[in-house]
Amino acid sequence: MLAMINRVAFEFFGLPIYWYAIIIVSGIAIGLWLANRESLRVGLKEDDISNYMLWALPLAIVGARLYYVLFDLKPYLADPIQIFNTRSGGLAIYGGLIAALIVLIVYTRRNFIDPWLFLDVCAPSVILAQAIGRWGNFMNHEAFGGKTTEAFLNRLHLPQFIIQNMRIEGFYRQPTFLYESSWNFVGFLLLIFLRKYTQLFKEGELFLSYVVWYSFGRFFIEGMRTDSLYLFANLRVSQLLSFGLFFGGLVLIWLRRRKNVKNYRRSLGKNEALL
């Protein structure tokens, strides 16, 4: 049997450096590079994305932590100092995305940038960073699903290092980190492919397509996980939010297209009146 992966990559002057941090930072760096390239293509300034990230990244970490703490409040009320102990885990991606979106709205308004254009530039980078980041969960032996069998994992044709590291707490587990990483990577490829066809998308719809794609997959994968945050009973926070985002994204696409059709008809009417 293969040895379990050590979540510590190496030590730096006695300080453990975790694979989780290395993978998350790598995902962010790759996403930033990709977004910078796209921003120049669509006419944004060279440093628009980088300047945004200087604010968005630290506040996204704060948002991810606050989201997790608010929906798992009891242990932190008993020991409030643990709120700041992020090294023990407890960052929720939805909280980070919400915080980053708030920063984006403020940043684009202050810098006179079309927020929908900015969101379209960021969307492929974000979902790629999410796909990479899930491997940090694998290295931490977290974000896994319910019990399964080694035979089932073998039928998925997974490498042995994944199968053996899915044996957690004495049982083989569903590799939900891998399901979500794969779903996100396919979404990234679709967004990169489809954004070339500008006639298919109105401004902002690439981002809304990301929202719809990610939330649809997250809803079902979240239902398989064993570490979900709950509102009450069996109602998972991330499933409820995914449900709202999926339909909200579709409705926004429909409303914005309907508005464009109305504006087009109105302009036609004015032109006919002039004739």
C-alpha cells in the first residue's frame, strides 16, 4: 500500500509549509497570469487586474473565513481565538467569491471600468483556480465524500496514489475533491473555447455562464460531501446558495437579453419615425 501523502511539503526555518498553501497560491498565480493576458486583449489597462487582486485577495481570505465561522458558530463562541486559527482549516470558497465580488464592484466603479467586462475577463481564471485549488483539499485529506469501496474507485480508473489516499478514517471515501476539480476544469475549457465566439455572448454572459456551470455542479457534489456546513436539519448552506445562483444566473441572462431586444425594437421605431 502506498504511504499517505504528508500535508506538509517542507519546513522553512522550522515553519511548516503546507501543500494546501502551495497549491492555492499556484492556482491564483496561474489565474492572474491568464486574466492579465485577456485584459490586454479586451482593452483594459495592463495593471487593472493586478491592482484589483491587491485588494481582492486578502479580503477574499477574510470573507472565506467569516463565511465558514458564521455557519459553524458554536465552537468559535466557546473559543473565539480559534476564529483566527486558519491553519487548522475552515475556509469556504463561496465566502471568498462573495467578498471578491464586492471588491470588484467597488473597484470598477472607482476606476470607471465596465464591471460586466471585468467579470467576463476574470471568470475563466477563477474557475481554473478553483479546479487547481481542490487538489489542496486532497493533500489535506479533506472535502471528501461518504464511504465507498476500493473496487468502486478502481472502476473509475484512478491512479493508485489517489485511491490509497482516499482511505481516510479507516474507510475508502468518495473523491469529491476530484469530481469538483474535474467539473471546474471542463467548465474552464468551455469558457475559453466559447469566448472566441463573441456573437454568442452579450457582455457579462461569460461570467453568468460560469455562475450557472459552477453552481450546477457544486449543488450535486456538495450533496456527497461529509463536511458540509448546515443551516438546519439536512439543509446544506452551499447547496441552497448553489440553487439560488444557478437559477439567478439563468434569470439574469434572460432579463438582460429581453432588455436588449426591447431597446433594439425601440431604436427601430425611432428610425422608422424619422423616415
